[in-house]
Amino acid sequence: MTSDVMLNVRAAVLTRLNEPLDLWEVNTNPLTYGQVLVEMICSGICGAQLQEIRGEKGNAGHLPHLLGHEGCGAVLQVGPGVSRVKAGQKVVLHWRKASGIESDLPSYGSSHGRVGSGRVATLASHCVASENRLTPVPDDTPPELAALLGCGLSTALGTVEGVAKVKMGESVLIVGCGGLGANLIRACKMAGAARIGCCDIHPGKEITALSMGATEFIGLTDTQFPPLRYDVVIETSGNPEAISDSLKLLGPSGRFIMVGHPKPTEELVIQKVDDMFGGEGKSITATQGGGFQPDRDIPRYIAAWRAGVLKVDAIVTHRFHLVDVNAGIALVRKGEASRVMIWTSEPYSSIKLHHV
């Protein structure tokens, strides 16, 4: 394919805040410097998509636009200047920057007019991505593993390893047992945590949490936590009350890690400031994706998976075709799923990549 070919794309488009996504036929424009055209295989649904649907990511004035930031696909064509990937390669699509060109934002045409996009948008049959949002992986890498490495799994591993620095034998509490929470349980298990607590407002998450490796589950009907203490608390919900209340559960010299993002206008309250000075002093850290660096980390995570050290079974609990993307989003919103995977290629199987 040449760089001036225009392609018809089926995409999930956010056209109105707090409404279901629309499935539109859009078309790509000729690739510009640093852009890559990718045929999508599958894409995970992240909590960030729910925030975008609510207009909490600074996106309210940029409708209509495409969504999705973790996925697996096959490179169809590369634009001018691209050297990190080539046609035929299987790639991870991620929101964190890797090396390579930071391209201009792509735009798509449609019968409704121009459709905007970020530098990666995975909830579509095809995606125009910036070179630095792609990392090539071996052809035999399972698509769902590759997609998870685009955000949920890589964020969890980076948070536990590089930010929380969980040590063997320590205790960890994970607040929120959605897709990210499930990944965090597995990451804590890999790090050798002795106690892995998980709490969620949905009591039905208990079976999932324990099966993933949690040693205890706290079902919450409100924000009242039991009087337990942990070396590390990792908060994924972004709920200010949950953050404030779970701070109380830090043990002496404990580390509190904020992964979930509160709404931009919300405030956080530390209820007992003196409590933060227990032991040698406690810490609060906010992290962006666990500091995940795609160039460095994706190859070693895949190596860990091949060695049987990294377990990813049961992280994905539901799978849908792109046409049913709103059903997947509804499950995530209701707290009835861990990771939901949207398939745009042949569904639910490891696909042999054909070279273009």
C-alpha cells in the first residue's frame, strides 16, 4: 500500500457526552510524517474511556472523536520518516510514548464531517497511530497479551515494580478490583507479596479477586474500611472518599500509590495529618502508567510470559465484537468485569498474522 491510499474504517465514535458510542464508517487521510496505518486485531476497554465518555479528560470540546488506547494490530503501511515498525509486523498500541516520531494528530473523514483522534485510537477496525505509540512484538505473541501490555498490564507491572517497589513478604491493599485491579493482583503475586488485599464496592468481585491471587477481599457497601494495615496501598478508583479513607490503612512507613485519576475539579482530603508521620514517615505518590517505558519493558514482559513467570489467564473476563462495544462498556461501568476485550478481527483466538 502506498502512503496516499485512503481506507474505509469502522470505528466506535464518541459523538455525545454520557451517551453510547456510535459506530461510524470513517476514512483515513494520506499518512503524514511519523504516522502508521494499523489493522486492529483486538482492543481492551480501560477506565479512561469511561472518563472520556463523561468529558473528564479535557475532551468535551473535541467531539466527535475516536477512543481506545491499548490494543494489538498488524502494520499495513508506514508514513514518511517511520523506521521503528514496518508493514507486516504485529504491534502493541499504547498511550505511553516510546522512541520514534511523535506525529501530528490524525483526523478521519466521514459523511458527518471531520472526526478527531488521539495519537492512538484502538476501538476501530483500523487505526492511524503515531510511530512512538507502537512497539513491534514477535508474530507468535497472543493478541490479548499484546493488548494488555498497551495499558492495563504494563501499568500494573510498572506500578508494583518501579513505583511501589513491593518487596517480598510485604502486604499490599488494592482499592478497586476492575481490569487494572486484576492486573495489580497478578503483579503483586509476582513480586512476592505475602498478603494481597483487594476491596471493591461490588461484592461479586470476591471470587475473581481470590482466583487471581488475592489473599483477602473486603466488600464495601460504603467507604468504611476495616481497621487493617498494609505496607502498600494502591488506589485505582480515583474516588476522593476512597482515597481519603484508604490512606488510614497505611502501616508505619507505608507507601500510598495513586493510579486512578480523580475528576479535574475534585479535592483530596487527608483526614488525620499526624497519622502520615508514623514510623519513618509515610508517602503518597501519583503515577502516570506506573512509569511504563514501552521500548524497555514490553520485550522483558513478553520474556517473563514465555518463561511462565507472568500469568495472564483469567484477566480478560469478557469478549465482544466491535459492533457490541457499548455492551462491553456497560459491563465495565457496572463493575461486572475485569478486562473487557473488543475484537475487530476473527474473534477469541490467537490469530496468525499474515504479512502484507
